[in-house]
Amino acid sequence: MGLVINRSEFLQGDLQARSRPIRPPWSLPEMQFRSQCDNCGHCLQKCPTHIIEFGRGKLPTINFDEGECLFCGDCVEECNSGSLSKTLFQQKAAPWTHKVQVTEKCLNHQDVLCRSCGDRCPERAIVFRPRTGGRISLEIKLESCSGCGACVEPCPVQAVVMATPSSDITPTKKTKLENCA
Ligand code: SF4
Ligand code: SF4
């Protein structure tokens, strides 16, 4: 089934649901999640990296500014409403669909060398390659990215964001950066 958007997203013209918050891993699809979550907050209390917070409607939302997901499943185990799926977790299904994106705010676009995001990536999904002329290229290997968010907090200019796949994200996205490396 394709993406199902809600009324608010439709009225805002957000047909790709880009404004939709990131839910905890192994969440049910958004509409089911919203109707089943009972706002108990057990997942918030249990998360060892404190990345779950209450968002709009007192619904659990991920904030990668606080840290990364360890995929420990503690939030899922604590969820009694079924809005976080124990079945998906036990089946080792993909925890979510979002992946990393590096925006134009990246310092490397301004001739400032920075590798902070890549240094923190446990999957080596962000790769910097030297190029001729003292430049570097930043390559994102989307197929390796787990969406853990470890690369978000280290970025000094908030250039790293998480995005759900859409037409403008390809399996391996290469961004050539002009830089005085
Ligand atoms: S899987 Fe673990 S680290 Fe990730 S959000 Fe749930 S409790 Fe937090
Ligand atoms: S989200 Fe995690 S796996 Fe993906 S690039 Fe960032 S640190 Fe690496």
C-alpha cells in the first residue's frame, strides 16, 4: 500500500508527509499508531539514549538532537498498546524507513572541512573522498544507512536530517562538495 496521508497533511499540501514526525522504531503505520497509542510514556522512560519525547498530541516522537537509536527494542518491549510492534521487532523487520540526508547547509559547501557526521556513523554510510584540486566529495550510501541518527547531533550547523524515501532520494546519493581539504 502506498503512503497514506492525513487531513492536516493534505490541507498543507504535504503530499509526501515530509512534516510527519519520526515515531519510535517498529511503530505501526502512522494512522494506526495514532489511534492505538495511549500516551502512557513508557517508551520515553525506557529509552537508554533519551531520544523519545512527547510531540504534538502527546504522541511519542524521535528527537535525534539528543542522541541515536541503539535498536535495543526496549521501547517496544515496554509498549502495551501495540502501537510499537513486538512482532516486527522479533522478526527483525526494518525498524523504520527514514534515511540520512545532508542539506546545502553542510560546511563543506562553504570551503570549511568537516567530517563530523561521517566520523560518528557506525555503518560507514557517509564517506568522504579526496578529489583533485583539494576538494572532497561526500557520498551517502543509503543502502548502508540504518537511520540510527548518530550523525545528526555532531553536525555543528544542523545540516544532517532524516527523511523518508521519496523521488528525490536515490539508493546511492552522491554530493560533490567543493572544498579546500
Ligand atoms: S530501540 Fe532502544 S534506543 Fe532506540 S528508541 Fe527504542 S528504546 Fe530508544
Ligand atoms: S543515520 Fe546512522 S547509519 Fe545512517 S548515516 Fe547517520 S549515523 Fe550512519
